[in-house]
Amino acid sequence: MKVVLLGRYPDFVKREIRREAKIIHMERPRRGIENADVVVINAGIRADGKFLDRVKSLKTLITFTHGYDHVDLEAVRARGINFQTVPGSTPSVVELTFGLMISVLRKIPEQDRRMKRGEWKKELGTELFGKTLGVVGLGPIGTNVCRIARSFGMNVVACDPNRLMRGELKVSMTSLEKLLEISDIVSLHAHLDEGTERMIGRKELEMMKRSAILINTARGGLVDSGALYKALKAKRIAGAGLDVFDREPARKEKLSSLKNVVSTPHAGADTFEGEKRKAYILKDMLKEL
């Protein structure tokens, strides 16, 4: 079985996977990928029909990510290819979600910058306690955000546009429209597909409280970035914490230039623990093939 690890990965991840399987690592597709039986990709590799046609002997495609909007699922299914994800980054993304909430509400980046300039200027922030959190998308990440939010003393409402929820969850379910109206914080965790693309646009942003903030650690395509920029600049909503963007890498992203935005470079899954966890999961997957 020929296994190709395609894309950039930390060295410790490659070492761990090599303990289970003999792999060929390529940062970009090149000669030798054509006869691979298994290809492991990350979010930086677009697995579309053209790519799949090149790997003629491909039997299994695995993405080393939780999300899979970089994979053309129709093309995968049409070719009878087995497709799997590696969902080991849930704790990492959940923790960054709350990190962004607190950073925006307590203005941590701005106060840190002032301290570095030698300024001693306090600014009132806002607590999580007693606030209403609206969670959009109830996969593993959204579900855990709901669970942890309650430990902060938050009221939690949710909607599940992709119908991701599995099992029971003690949370008040509502429509997206009602969620936007009543939430102090809206946190996006839906999968990006045809039904959720640009699900947060000008109309939806106008439904939100002026004091509300938007958190997105899912996918940039869930939000109309132009409408969000206008809403934030006009202070139609109070702020945003963004880990994902329409186009990545987002080196000249207008949203990141706004004072009421805290942004990170799609770093939600980027922890040592998360990458190790995914490496162990991938090892087990390869063992089963």
C-alpha cells in the first residue's frame, strides 16, 4: 500500500505517522503521486476532480482536518473513493473560540499594546457571565462550546443548520433569526456548504444587537465579509473575533485592520496536543486500511 502525505505538517507529526506506515511526503503534488493507494491532505490542498483524476489508483482520501470544504465530495463519491476526516482538533478550536470571545470583550490586545507603549490606561470590558451565547452548528466543536459556556454562567441557545448534532444536548434550540436577535455573542461552528455559504450577511447582521459580537472559528465563507466590515466599521455590532477568512492566507485583510476586531491566522487547530492527537488517530486509520 502506497501512502502519500501531501502538504505541510510539523516534523513530529510526520515522525509519529512513520511509526505505523511507510509514507512518502510531498509538499505539493509531484511525480510519483499517480499510483498512490492512500493520500492524506491538509486544508492547503484542494482535492477536486482534476486532482483526483491525476491520482488514478487512489482508493482512500483522508483529510488531516475536521472540516472538508477543500474536498469536492461529489467528485470523490463519483469515483468510488473512500473519504475520511481526522477530527482530533476539537479541544484546540473550542479553547480558541473562548479566547477570542474574552479578547474582544475585555479588549485584551488593545490594552496589551498600550502597556507596551508605556501607557497605563484602563478600559471597561464586558463579562461572559449572564450573557446569552448563540451557537450556530452543533458538531463536536459547537457542542463543546455549549457545554463550556454554561460553566461561565452563560445562557446558551443554538441552531443546527447542517443537522450535525448527535445524541442529547441540554440546550434551547431556536431558529437562526431568533438566535441572532437575542444573543450577546454569536459563535459560528457550522460546516460550509451550499446551504450555509454567506449565511451571515447584511440582513442577518442587522438582526443582531448593537452590543453583540460575532465569533467565527469555522469557515470564512459562512459570512459575507464585505457586509461584516461595513457593520463593524459603522459599529452596527460591537466587535468580532475571527480565525477564518474568505481568502487565505489573508495577509491584507481589511477586517483585521479594525480596532473592534481580534483576528488570528486560521490557528484554531494549531496546538501541539491537537496535532499529536490527530497523528494518533491517523495512525489507527492507516492500520485499518
